[in-house]
Amino acid sequence: MKFKLNWDALGIITSVACAIHCALLPLIVTSLPVFGINIVDNKLFEWGMIALAFVVGSYALFHGYFVHHRSFTPIIVFSIGFVFLILKQLFHQLDYWFLVPAVILIVSAHYYNYRYCHRSKCSSPHHQH
């Protein structure tokens, strides 16, 4: 049985997990600091999530571009989304104003990449990489 990882699906999951962390976690886990756990305002955790999203997203999009479809659209949309994600980290008072477009753009980039790959038949189980 051959396992094939869908990097765009992983990128979407990573982006949504980041959005959930940023939007809902502060409301749900305000009691964790009582137990010495702080992932709500933990800069290392937040930058780690951003790095993970960047690595997964970059691999998925550049692989799709170079191997399958040659469209810059997903890369451009991802890059703009990532700029919003970095701005969210730098300007905390505007967190949600940057987070919402960041997530929408990053998820959209993975969706476009997936669709372009699908059109080029890269999602076919008979396609060899």
C-alpha cells in the first residue's frame, strides 16, 4: 500500500489550526497559566506555527508549480497571505484584522494549487513523481 501525502490538504489544515489557535484558544484556555502552561501568548509557539505553515505551504506550492502546473497564482496568493500573517505577529493590536485575510489567502492558495494540480492530472494515482 503506497501512501501519498496531500501537501495542500496539510497546508489547509495547518492554516486552519493556526487560525483556531489565534482566534479561539485565548477564549477557551484562559485557565492554563494556573497550571504553568502558556500557549496563548507564547511567542515561540506562535512563530513555530508560522514556520510550520511556511514550510508546508512552500513545499506544496513550489512542488505544484515546478512539477505540475506552472501557475504563479497560488504562490502569489500564499505570499500575500503570509505577509498578513507576519503583520499579525508584528502589530498585536490589529491581530484579527490581519489574521482573517491571512487565513483566507493562505487556504485559497492551497485550494488553487490543488485545483491546478488536479487539472494537470497530478492527483492521479497512476502519475509518477
